[in-house]
Amino acid sequence: MKIFNTLSRTKEEFVPLEPGKVKMYVCGPTVYNLIHIGNARPMIVFDTVRRYFEYKGYEVTYVSNFTDVDDKIIKKANEEGVDSSEISSRYIEECRKDMAGMNVRSATVHPQATQEIPGMLTMIQTLIDGGHAYVAADGTVYFRTRSFKDYGKLSHKNIDELQSGFRELRVTGEEDKEDANDFVLWKPKKEGEPYWDSAWCKGRPGWHIECSVMAKRYLGDQIDIHAGGEDLIFPHHENEIAQSESANGKLFANYWMHNAFLNIDNRKMSKSLGNFFTVREIAGQYNLQVLRFFMLSAHYRSPLNFSADLMESSKNGLERIQTAMERLRDLDGKVSGDVLTEAEKAWDAQAGELVAKFEAAMDDDFNTADAIAALFELVKLSNSTVSADCSKAYTEDMKGRIQSLCDVLGLIVESRTETLDDAVEKLIADRQVARKAKDFAKADAIRQQLLDMGIELKDTREGVKWKRI
Ligand code: AMP
Ligand code: ZN
């Protein structure tokens, strides 16, 4: 398997730290609003990377954070006159609903910055003790970028070039910085902000430290893959490397993967430009599987321009696969025979080659665009060969092949409604039992499990109601 590594700017053979295992960390969203479809791109792309590793037999530990302490969250909390934890928990819940709709699986762990403060204090102290950080007069702790000789290795920036213009770059309140590239690890609280005690001042962490600490806690000092959108290369990921490698004395991540932007009218979709669609808005127009298909129709390192035309062709593409699967399902009970005929053996060999083509595309830096092309060829082969005259062995085989490739891409092509309904009813009953027993942790866990399945619960006077989201 080859992965394009931002560190070396080349495609490299993937060699895991531990055979058969993959440790992945993906930077998640800042939760102060509904996520937009630009934020959805890394979610879908790296969920697919995870699924493909699992398809290849790897055991994947996937960690993705929610940034729940940040200026934008605090601003919104102050506007609404509520605690910032209310804002972040509201939008974490909304984000999880969107993830479920896009069939993005929950991470193995979704840590939150505010729950990880002790680890941050420890890492910051280690950096200070090692001469990699310093405390300014007002209690702000800065990382000393000059102390890390590899600073700039990910973004391929030269530290001296970054240094020029330092005087102009100086920000009010940051006069104590030794160097323009030095960045905040811990900053003093301001009025109306959440804060924690520390040896340096009452305050809160900088953004970069949270990811270094969470990766260390949940994955260890060294990880296989670190990922996110390309806007994170500098400064966020560069700074994560500086912190983690200085604190742990080990190479942090072996492979750095970055998705290109989702654009609109050839400009990056972003909250600050105001040119965005939320996932929720798109869900009002399309099944979110269409959005997922659209995201995977381009290679993750190519910019992708959002347009109604592309969404329509994605819808058609997805329907083509779904129709082929429905046709195969309709043959259930109508076909028999456990042995392939001579003709079927030849078709089956062709199908095997198309699966190999799909895998070769995915092995080549997760080229989902080419993988989907191979999947379409398989669908075409199915449509032109499958009929009521076929053996059951052949139709089952074809169904299994298409299904497993769709599973890698995370595309739902089954009508799972009936089987799902039974599972949902059972979980709701279990939750009621837990609530009666006052086991609220279990009840909440079941509610979350249902949310992950795309089911939202409402406790009403008439009992528990549920709906698909
Ligand atoms: P944020 O909440 O802005 O920190 O973003 C969360 C994730 O979404 C990061 O990995 C960003 O790089 C990514 N992201 C934000 N906007 C876009 C976009 N327009 N296209 C692709 N990725 C994006
Ligand atoms: Zn991060």
C-alpha cells in the first residue's frame, strides 16, 4: 500500500509500527456551530481510509478529537448567555448526527480538550523543563521553536524566512515572544472565559497542545498516521510535531495525510468566507449517501468543487449501484444451484479481476475515484450477466463482491429498514430497563449507540418516540 506522505512529499510504502495494526489520529472540528460540508470532507475521506485498512485485515485504532475550548465557542456562549460547555455539547451531538447520516463511523475514541487538561499541564511542564518552552511575565507559556531543529519539516518552510518580518508580525499582548514562530501553549484567562489552575497562571490551553496530548494518551508516543485538511499543515501540524517530538524524544507520526479543499466557485468553503453549506442543509435536499459518494468521486488530494451538477451525477451513480443490488436481491428465492456453470466461471473470473482493480486503486494512495470506476465496471458486469437463469452461487457471489466494495467506501446500498427496526426496538427497550434501574450511564450509552445508527430518541409523555435522522 502506498501513501502520499506530506513529510517527504512522495508516495511511500505503508509499513505499520506494529504488524497488523494501524494507529491513526485525525484532527476533528471545533464545535461552535453545525459542521459544513468542507469539514465533512476529512471525515468521509479518513473514515474510508480506516475502512480500507480494516478490509485489508488491519486492526485500526482511530482517534479524532472535538475542540471544545476556543475563542469562537466562548464568543457564541457569551452571545447566548450560556456556559461554553453547553455550546460545545450541543454541537458535538449535532455533529454526531451528521456523521451518522454520512455513515462516518464513530472513532475508537473522541476525546475532548476540556477533559484532557491534566495531560496538557504535564506535557507543558515537560517542555519547560527541557528548555523547549518559557513562561512570559503575564503567565503565558510559549513554545520555543528555535529549540526544535526540525521546525518547518512538514510544511517545508524555512524557519529563517518565517522569522523575517517578525517585528511587523508582533501581536499586541505577545510582546514577550522570543521569536515570531513561537506559539502559545497556555494563556491567561480573560473575563468571562473558562479557565483552569496551573503553575503559571489561571488560564486555558492553546489549540495545538490538545492534539499532541490526546494522541499520546490514546495512541502512544509514536503513531502511524496523522491526518486532517491541508489548511492544518501549517501551523497546526507543524506545531504538533514540535511539541510531541520535543516532549517525547521520538518521531511523532510516520505518515502525514492531508485532504485538499472542498471549494465552491473555486474558493475554499469556510465559515469565515460565509460561502458554505452545512451538512444539515444538504440533508434537506439529498440523502447524505449522495454527499458521501460525491466526496469520494475525487481523489482526496485533488481540490473538489461543489456543484449541483456534480451532486446530481453522484445521485445517479449511487442509484446505479443500488439498482444493481436490488436486482440481485430480487433474485433471492428465484435462483438455485450451488455450483457455477462454465459461463459463470468466466464471468466470476472477470469479477475477481475488477475487485483486484478496485484494490489496486485503493492501494495507490486511496484513489477512490479509480476505485469507484472499477466498482461501476463490476456493476455493469452484474447487470449484463445476472438473470433468473443463473445459479444461486453466482448471484450470491456477485452480491457479496459489490456489497464488500460498497462497505469499504461506506456507501449504504441495502434497504436495511426492517432488520434495523427490530434492532432499534430492542435497544430502546434495553434503555428503558437501564433508566428504571437508574443506570443512567448505560441509558446514555444506548442513546449514543442509536445516534451512531442514525436514530434520534425523544422522551415524550406518551413514551419514547424515535426517528431517523
Ligand atoms: P475546523 O473546525 O475549521 O478546525 O476544521 C475541521 C476539519 O475540517 C479540519 O481537518 C479542516 O482542515 C477541515 N476543513 C475545513 N474546511 C475545509 C474545506 N473547505 N475543505 C476541506 N477540508 C476542510
Ligand atoms: Zn489537531
